[in-house]
Amino acid sequence: MTEHNPRPESVRPSGVRPATVLIGLRGSGKTTLGRLLAARRAVPFIDLDDRIVAGSGHASVSAMFRAEGEPAFRAAEARALEAVLADCPRDGAVIALGGGTPTAPGARALLDAARAGGVIRIVLLEALPEVLGARLSVAPGDRPLLMGANFTEEAALLASRRLPAYRELADATVRTDGDLADALARIEEIRSW
């Protein structure tokens, strides 16, 4: 299912295709689908976590969390988001944000301003906590658990806290509970932005 949220018309400069920004909880498919979508569209793929780590002096997101703590990581996340949006390719790039990026201080305002300027469109990738937990149990990635005893419990807790705001922020929502190829097709359906 794909849901579209009505938004006031943004001002898009002539000849500019807005970037697709993927948001969602950890394990929802932002990086996997982002890479596939960018390859299909023949546009750049930008993973915000990679940008944060590259500029941090740390080997990974987990190492940065351990060394500097979550508040410092969120501040770095907001700075990296600001830089990516300011230098956003004008050819419809695909940008995968970290699961908590929209909660970083100032991130919501940055995303709203970029959308209003016609630079981006935001797609929320959403899956059930059980699905996210199962995916993360197999491939946990580089992020530490923030709360909860396991990945499913954490996904449920984060979903209750974050998803209402993420749904408000999104221009469209795509379910990623099932086959990721189906989710990719649904994202492609909204390509005509």
C-alpha cells in the first residue's frame, strides 16, 4: 500500500528533479531500497550514516555512539543532513536517512525547508516491529540498541515514539513488511513527483 499525504505545492526550480528522501525505523529498508532505487533511476545514492562516519574520525556509527554519546551523534547527524541538503544533486538523487535522523535537533526544520523549496520529497518506509526485529536479528548493521532488550522490542518502542511524527513528515508512505521488490515497485509508482 502506498499512501500520499497532500502537501501545498512546493516551488521547484525549472529542470530540477527533487531527491527522494527515505525515512523510517531501523530495518525498514532505507539503505537496501535506496541503493536499488538509485540504480534503477541512474542517480546518486547518498547514505547519511556513511557521511556522518566519514566526517567523524570514528570507524562506525556504533564507535561514535560509544565514544561521544547519542546527543553528540544526533548533532553530527543534523550537520550532515544540512550539508547533504545544501549540496543536494539536482538530478533526483536518493537519500537514505538514519532511523532517528528526523528526531535530531533541527532536522525536521531542514527537511521541511528542503521540501518547500522543491529540493526533496520524503517517503516513509514502514514495517511491523516483528518484521523489523526479524530483519535486524539476521543483519543488525552498525547501530547500537537504543532501548529494549531485543530488536523487536526496540522496534515496537521506537515505533510508538517516532512513527506519528514520521507520518506527518512524509509525502508518501510505503509498507515494506513483505517482499522488497514489491516495495520498490510502489516507490517507483510515486516517481512522477
